[in-house]
Amino acid sequence: MSEMQGAPGASVLVVDDDQRNVRLMESILRGSGYRVVKAYNGEEALRLVESDRPDLLVLDVMMPRMSGFELCQRLKGRYETRFLPIIMVTALNALEDKVQALEYGADDFLSKPINKLELLAKVRSVLRVKALQDEVERRKSEIEAANQQLVRMQGFKESMMQMVVHDLKNPLASIMGNIQLIQMQSVEMMTPARLAELLQRTQESARQLMRMILNILQIGKLEEQKMPLRLEPVLLHAVVQENADEMMGLSARDAISLENRVHPDLPAPRVDRELVSRVIANLLSNAFKHTPSGGRVVVDAQRDGDHITLTISDTGEGIPEDLQPRIFEKFVAGDSDSTKRLLHDSGLGLTFCRLAVDCHGGRIWLKSRPGEGTT
């Protein structure tokens, strides 16, 4: 805006069929630091407005084929050029021309013969107004964009809340259902095996619920890098086995084999044990959720130079190709083609995994083919 007020570099299109007038105004304007573009008729001026996008037009009234009035009217009538400032050049004391120029939308006018001081003063004045209009338009565009973003965020927030509530309801309903079953049956009629099964299912649902709640609470901190890492040497075999033991109930019930191939002697990386354990727990839970009965889940780890690559592979339904690039984003859900059911996941588990791995300086990715499982 300050550049427009001071004028250097602003582009002025001079339109006049008299070459002497054009040369005079060009000399005055160039001497004051303006960039001058020239046109000698209305059609040429229209083409230059499209290609050069000048900041200002100095336009003669009397021209053959297309008068200055007609050109001004056409430019002011178009949305793209409605704010393009135009100074009309009229004959001396031609009051009717000046009135008509203003009616057609001209911003100001000059009388012939051209006076240098008057020309420069009016050019500066009109460009200041244009700078203010440009600033208003820019602010307006920013406000409109921000408003649209707020509308999108509101819709996103509502969808997110629905998905999160849906996810939390599932394990909570399981907990309440199992407790209700225990209450409905007398202790004498319930076998120890049946009681142990119901308690185990209740515990699994409680762990799932706690994992979801922790994901929600900690994703914000991880995104803002406000969660301190408690780094220590961690034996991955032990962490994987702890989580595998928790999954054994699901494994036995669904006839899914779960294998820990992480070697006990693998060098212990310095990581935050709790975060890495929860990453493994989230990925194992995800693998079991999408692996059919009789399938297999394998956890492995290999040393790769100074790094360790931990893999969790399943023989499940796989992830649709169009979903794979976005699978670690928040609130991404997909339609499972193999089972023809909607996966009502908020997607927060995989987002947590990505953020937890990122904050360790690592990376997480996947390999998957629909119908052939995921790693």
C-alpha cells in the first residue's frame, strides 16, 4: 500500500489516438517513476488491460471507433475491472464531457492541455484510493476464507464428535453388558470358566476404552510437541510380549494366531516406554479388528544400521488403495470392500501412532493390498 501511495513502479496505461499527447504524458509519468504502457485505440487498450493488468488508466475521451466513454463504460461494467481507476482526459472547459465521464464511472478527469503538476497530483490521489480499495478487497477475501474455514471446522468438529462418541460407546456397552450378565446369573449357576470369560471380556473392553481416552487426551499435546519424552533403553521383545499377553484372550476367542518374533537380544533403543507400548497396543488392536477368524498376526523387528524397524503384519482384509495415503490422518474412516461393512473408526489410534513415532524422530508407514493383509 505504501508503494502505491509513493507511486514508484505503479503501472499506468495511457490511451490516446494522438501520439503527441501519449509522448507528453509518458515523459511526465516516467520521470516520476511510473511504468507506462501505451495504447492508441480502445481495442488495443482492452487487450493490454487483460494482459498487463495496469494500476491506472489515463484515457482520452475523443477516439475513433471506440470512444473513451465507451471504453470506460465497458471496463467499469466488468466484475474483474470494476475497481480499475480511470482518469478521463477532456477538452478544456468541456463541462458536459466531465459530467458524462463521471456518470460512466470515471474516477477523475483532466483538461487539455495537460498540466504536469495536475497530472501527477491526480495520479497519486487516484492510486491512493485504489490502494485502499485493494486492501479492503484483500481483507474481505481473508475474512471470507476464514469464515469458510470456520464453517468447515464446525462441520468437521460435529462429525468428529459423532465418531468419537460412537467409538467410546462400543467398549462401554460391552462392559455394561458383561456386568449385567454377571448380575443376572447367580454365583452357584455360573461356572468359574464362564465367570472368568466374562471378566476377561470386561477387562479387554476397559483397556480399549482407556486406550481411546488416552489417545484423545494426548494427541493434542503430541501435535503441539508439549509432551515430554521419558527416554530410556527399552527391550522391545518384552514390550511386545506384554501387549501380546493382553491380546491372548481375543486371540484364543477368534482363533487368530499371534506371534512375537522380536529377538530378546535385539539392542534396546532409547525411547519413551509408555508411548511405544501404546503404539504397539494400538497397532495390534487394529490388526485384530480387521483380521478374520483363523488369521495370523506377526510382530517382528530388525536392526537396520542405527535404526530398528518394528513391523506388525496381519492377514486381514487390507486397506483400500485410495485410503492408504490418508490412513494416519485424524478421523479418517473407510468402507471395507471385503466385508461390505463400514469401519466406524474415528482414526485417532493411527494418528496417535504417527505422532508418537514422529516425536521420537522416527517414521511410520504401511504396505497393504486389499484382501492380502497389512504391514
